[in-house]
Amino acid sequence: MGATSSRRPTGVRQFLDLVQQREWIAGEIELPDASDRVESLEQRFKYVARFEKLRTRPQAGAALEILGLYGPSCIPILRKTERYYWSVSCLPSTSDKPLIRVNASWMELFTLYAKGDDISARFIVHLSDFTTDRSATPSRVDEAFLVQSVVEAEDVSYFFPRGEDIFGINVRGAGSIRKFLASRRVVSAIRTFNLTHMNRGRNAYQASHCYSVADYMQAD
């Protein structure tokens, strides 16, 4: 008989089985995290100047406060998976000029932008979590739910990035972003999408991880 081979789990499946992941998505359990962060001082110092530049922006306080909500709510086992399975970039040098961007694998998860003296956010999620019939059909977007999840109807808009079952949601204003992240359905959808990509393997954006920004995402 030939020897049987077993493939090692990829991504956060190494730390959380599928039952734990489903229960976390549903908000049924709290996940035990590592007690300490594994940190590279060289990597931290690499982006200190960029972080100090961010702090001079009038939107910095609101952006970092929102990250403090997003991190513990939407990223599983933050310390254990930091940098290698998710990362956060500070003032990344891309054409859309974001303040902050969170990535996993090769995918953007969450981005914050300056909007006057306020901020706006872009969430990338599964389309099927935001349709009226749970299908990935663009014409079935649950617009009524999106509107009730923000302060004013004009604070939310959406678009369709390339890719199967991919949906982009723009939310304008810190108040509406906070309300959006207070929705159980929204958080469940964000968790589902984030785990989809964190399970695909190592994060491709490790080199741009900014520990100074990530400090604001830690649960404590």
C-alpha cells in the first residue's frame, strides 16, 4: 500500500477549524488569541515617518478610531495573524490616495479615505451577503438594507469590482461608518469575506505593514 499524504491546512485554518470560523462569523464565540504580538522592530521603524505624517491630517483621529472598531470586530485572532495573514498600510502610494488600507492574501479588504475634514470607507465583501435572495445577482442588491445601515441615504453607494461574488460598498462620514459597523449582518458579511481571503494563504502585502497603525486595531 502506498503512503497516504495529508495536506497542511492553509491560511487561518492552521489555527481555527471550520466550525470555529462559522461560529465566529455568527458571533457565537470569542476566539482566543495569542497573548503577545510577534513584531519586527525594523518593520515598525520603516513606516514611523509615514505614520507621523498621517497623524498631522485632520482626519487621522476619526480614521484611527474606526480602525479600533474594525480590527477587533472583523479580523480573527488579530495578534496571531498580524502581518502574515492580514496587514494594514499607512498612506499607501496608490493612485486613489487612501489614508489606510487593510489587505489579506492579494485582496483589499477595507480602505479609509479623506473626505474633506471627515473620512469615507470602502468595504469589499461578497455580493451574495448583500442581496435580497442571497444570490450573486447584481440586480438583487438589498438597497433598503444598505440605506438603513447608515445615517443618511446619500452616505452609502456601491459598485461591482471584477471577480465572482465581489461587491464594493462606499460609506461616507465617520458617523455612518460607525453605524454600518454596528450592524450584526454587516459584521457577519465582513467576517465571511475576510476569512475567505485569510484562508488563501500568506498575505502578499507583508512588506507594507505598518505596526504603528496596527496598534490601533488591537483589541486592548
